[in-house]
Amino acid sequence: MWSKEFCWLKELRSRGQKQDARRELKRAEQAEGKGGDFKGAGAPAPGFAGGGGMLGGIGGSNGTKATPSAAATPMDAAAKKQSMQNLRMKDGRSAGKENESLNELGKSADGADKDMMTDKLARGADESSLYRNRALASTLKQLYLKIDPTMEWAENNYYHLPIQSQISTLVGVTSFWKDYASLDAAKPFLSKHFPEASRNFTEMMFALSVLDLPFESKKAEVKFAAGSMEFKPAAPVIVFHEEVRPAEALKDQINILVSQNFYKQGDRFREENGEKLDKFISGEFVVHTVYGCQVVVTNPTSSRQKLTVLLQLPVGSIALNNGQFTNSILVNLEPYRTQTIDYFFYFPMAGKFKHFPVHVAKNEKYVASSKPFEFNVFAKPSKLDASSWDYVSQQGTNQEVLDFIERENVRSLNLLKIAFRMKDKAFFASVIKLLQDRHLFNNELWAYGVLHDDVNAIRQYLLNSAKIIAECAGPIDCKILSYNPVAFGQYEHLEYKPLVNARAHSLGQARQIVNDRLLEQYQRFLKNLSYRTKLNDADLLAATYYLLLQDRVEEALAYFSQVDPAKIATAMQYDYCRAYLDFYTQEYPRARTLALKYANHPVDRWKNTFAAIINQLDEAEGKDGKVVDPESKEQKQAQLAASEASFDFNIDAKKINLNYQNLTSVKVSYYLMDVELLFSRNPFVAQSGNQFAFIKPNASKNLELIKGQAKASFELPEEYAKKNVLVEISAGAKTISLPYYANAMSVQVIETYGQVKVVDSVTSKPLAKVYVKVYSKTAQGVKFHKDGYTDVRGRFDYATVSTPEKSPIEKFSILILSEQSGAMIKEANPPQQ
């Protein structure tokens, strides 16, 4: 608690209010009691979302960290009032900002407390006064906390990645995974290629999970002797070794580097040991074959070079791709940069042809060139490479092709070269099996499954055809295609919280979802369901959630009753929905049993969610509420509301209690009321008693008061004892009007936290499912604010809605209406924030 009082004093001092600080310290010294922390707070009701409760959700989210508040301490009223005034709006900031600052600074560690104490002592203040000032600091309480904006939540699956990014390329094929695939199970797995598995967080976590390195390094034995080092690790390690060796210097310094190589179009690269290498040709060329020439110019200097590159086609060749026989290209090479130039040609006839090599010039002066080259062109290849894919795919037998596919790296092969062979059903089946075993899919080859009526091949072809999948507007489940939008990242379950609806009942025939993001998600969900002939259990559970978000409880119960828990993968989420709905069906013992099942759940978020259910059931039975999750703003505020002292009984049990001073008589008038109609026409009847000014009262009388006393009580006339009536008492120029409602309930309005509590006036038991209708008054006028029903504890949050207010609320008018217990209207100020 030190941090709060130190910070509070520092706030006063920073504004030049030393006199205020001394005055508060003196008042604090006279106060009694000790400061302390609250022990707990009630959780928001798990049911009756329209009446202040909030659905926890099928998924979940991390809460916002809450700050502890100080407990109440006995203190005189003047000291309390003055202390709060000193903490409000001293520099134009709201009391909420001040209190927020106190709460944040109140979390300081001992080190911060000592710094503040040093600051206090440096200013010559009395050290003992700091400790005595705890009494004052302990009187500060958390004000009303406005609900956070509604957030849209999605399951992470892979760490911090949207569903669209959760694809197979997250973990690529590298030498590291090749080492892992060939590991010796009898030895620890270590690979020198582990840096290759570091492109993203997911890949790094996977790599670390399979490496047999200890999570904590153990001290190794290191010895140095005679210019050498001896290293003996105590656990598996990966050692990086770097050394310096002599190297020969270049004899001739070359300012510009140029190279020229030829390749066959369509057969550009070769693969060795998993690496992609150039496949250049230097010997035999064949007529009517497209070849390319690759020219590479490099600037190894630190200066920018403006060069001219002269290119010529080989003698006897014909240019392709709009090429020219002779071409001069201007090249601007930045320092240490390289530029590549390609051109294409073919030979129409056989023979030997010379080629003028590429030349590079600068300012019309020769700089560099490649070596001259002579083409040896044949009408037909003089020798065939029977081991190449080009030969085997076109000239080999079916068995030779299958052997080649099984032996070589299929990912480096152009599989379209064997498409003409796929008309053979037996060959088709063999190739498909080989490629499946190698985890490789080729759209063109699989398409032949339609020709051969192979259902499995057709299914795989359709599932891997992006254009076909894009045409599927929703889930499909048939013999040749089973498409789930979730698996393809085109739909995901989303949750929304905190979300409090303003209306518990629909306004008109059409239902409205005010939150646009929830509306979009709900429409996507319904669109997916429209493609199913029958809803599965996961669909029914999701429908239950989205209906509860709209306060459509009866429909949610109907859908939830169809869910088979044995067919649901998310058993815990099902149990939470079951316990949540038990509050509506009043199956409280079952809700408690389900919640106790997860009392020791290892995930705090879920453990706290079920603990909140137990806490609310305890509170409904008359036990003290407590904060289950200290980081939950809703639970903390509910606890603060439950601990707030509040009562106001002007008319109680058919008796009018009058507190008065310096009066000898009053006039009492009675006006019969239609409560619901009156409330709808003018919700603020308590402040608008003058609307009866021009209406003759049903009865009135003068009441003589005893001089010198401050209280008087008299019974309501018998003819009005069982009716709703407005009681008007006037004396001199002052008139006060208060409604009396024939009811059997007691209502407490907790203005500080925007809640009402309804209990039976005889048994004091909470009254659940009591209808509450709320209107608000702003600078723009009076309008409907929200309605709903009390929860199992008899509580209703009349202030909280997710829809932002256009102008600040000045006052609330609250109608509490029960068919069994009668009616009552209360007015309340908006909670301070």
C-alpha cells in the first residue's frame, strides 16, 4: 500500500500544493483503521447477457490486467469528501484519470517505493507521516470502469498467425529436415544445418523441439595448451569453428568481369545433392532446337560504370523472341552489382559455325570480352543420354519411367513430359501411387483420373484445384468431393467479447445485430450452414454460441439440446456452454458439478472461467462474492458493486416516512398511475411530478407535524395500499413527488457501478428474471437505453452497453416490473468514470 500514498503525495507536490499535502497528512493522522487490499470480487453473471451478464465464449482470450484497490477505512465524512476533492480535476483531468494513475502507480515494487520515500525525505517532510497517511490512501476506491470495446477473437493454432497464413510453406524442405528424416534413434539428434530452419517462428520452434540440445547449458571443460584448445562438453552441443588460412592473391586485377554461356531452353538447370545448378552446353548442338545465351556483366569496383555491351548471334543461327543479329546495349552498373542479359536462337542446318563473343566497352574503348566460341551443330544427336529425363520420358518404356521416378528427385522433373502416357490406366495408377508416396501432387497428371473414373484421384484433383474450390461457396460432402471451408482457410470460428446488447427483445419483426463485424461473421456462418443437408454437432454448438450473443436464449437451448457431446472434439467448451445455459434453465446443481470438474484445470483462463460460475452460484446462495480472475475488469467491478453500501426508503411497507425540519404542516396528495404507460411516456416521473400540476389529485389532505421533531411516519390510505400511486408532498414553495408501487420486492440502486439488485421484501432472496427497462437522459433528450432481466443473483447492469453514446448521459430512469412482485421506478445518476 505504500506506493499509493507516496504517489498521491507526489501528485499533490508536483502541482505546487504543499499546503494541501500538509492538511491531508494532518487529517490522515486523526483517522482510524488500517489500509488493506480487497480480498475478492464477484464475477459478472454467466447468463442473462442483456441484463449485464457477458458470455465467456466457446474459445477465450487473455484479459486486461486489473489493478488492486484499497479497502475502505473508517474515516469522518469531511475527510473523505476533502480527500476525494483533492484527487479530482486539479489540473483539468477527470477523477477517473487520477484514480487510474493511482492504481497504475500502486503496482510499484519495493524499489519504486524506496525511491519515492527518498524523494519525500529530501523535501524535508516528516517520515512518520507517510505511514500515518495510509489511512487516507485506503479510503480511495476504484470508480466505475467503462466496458472495453468489443473485440473479435480468433484461435491462434500456429503462434500469432491468421488462418490464411497457416500453410505448408511455414516449414520448408531443407537439409536440416533431411538430417532429421535419416536420424539414428540410438543417438542424440544434432544437425549442423539447423540455421536453415529459421525463416519464421513456427519453423524455429519445430526445429528446437527435435534438436537434442538441453534447455539449460551445462558447464563444459575447456583447456588451452601449446596453442591448442581442448573442449569437453558435459551435454550434447553444436560447435562452430572458424579459422584463418593463407590464400593466394590475384595476379591481374580485372575491373569488369564478363561471362558468356549457352543452355537449352526448357532444360536450364540440373540438381546435385539437393542444390540447383546451371546446365550449360559447350559441346554438341542440334538443329531446330531452341538455345539461349546468358551474358553476365559484373562491376567489382566501388565506382559506377557506364558500359556498352555488344552482342551478336552465332553465324548460321536465326534469332528468336524479337532478337537482333547485332545488338548494342547500354548498361549502367552500380558498384558491386551484376546484370544478366539473355537472348535466344536456333540453327536451321548442321555445320560448324563461329561466334563473335560478347564485348564490353566504355567510352568507345575496349574493356573486356569473353573467349571466342565455335558451334558444332548436328542434324541429330550423335549420342543420346539414356540416363536423362528428357530421353527416358520420351523414349523409355513405362517401366523405365517408373524406375526413374522412384530413383530420382521427382520435384526437379518436368512431369508434364509423361502426360501422354497417362492414358494407360495401369501406368496412371502406378505413377499416382509413386507420387503420393513422395508427397507430390501434379494437377495435370491427376486430371486423368476423370478419364479412368478413379474416384480417389478425382477427389484429390478437385481438392487441389484452386479454381474449382473458389467456385464452391460453402461446404460440400459427396462421393468425389468433401470440401470444408475451415480446412481451406476460407472460414473460421470467431468470437466477440465483451459484448452487451442494449435490447433483450427485438424491436419490430426484423432482428438487428448492431455490431457490424458480428453481423458479417453471422451471415458467413449462416451461408455455410445453408449448404448442408444436415447440421453436424460442431455446427449446432457454434449456432448455440452465435444465438446467445444475440440473447436468443430459447433458440440457443433448442439447438444445444441436439448436440451429441460424444461427437464433439471440444468437450470442455461443450461443458461450459452446458453450465452457462443451466443458469437459464435453473439447473444450478448441474452447473456447479460441471464447473467443479475443471477446478484444477492447468490453463488459468479456463480455470477462472469455470471458477466464476461457482462464485456466482455461491453469491446467489448468500455467500460473499470474490474476484476469481484479478485481471478481469468485469469481475472486479461486480465485486466493488456488491460491496457498495446503498439504500433509500422513502415509502416502505405502505408507510410514508418523512424527514423534516422547521415545518408545522405539509399537504399530501395522491395520483393513481398506470406505471408502464406513464414510464413509456415520461420515464423520469420522479423528477417530473409537475406533470400532475394541472390534474386534480384523487385525494389530498393536510398533515400537521409535531414541532421540534425531525421525523414523522403515517400509513398510506387503505384505498391506495394495493395500487400504484404518485405521492406528492408540498410545503411552501417546495414540492416533492415520489411514486409508490404496490409490490413485494426491495430494490437497491448502486449508482457507483451502474447496477440494481432486486430481492424479495419479505425473505430477502434474490429475484431472478425480473424485467428491467432503462431510459437515459442526455443533452439531446430522453431515449431508450436498454432492457433485460435480472440474473440469478437478482442483479442487473443498467449502465453498460457496447453501443457508444453520442453525448454524455445525465441521468437514468429504471422500471423494475414483475408479474408476481409488482412494479417500481428508480432514477440514478450515471456512474463516475
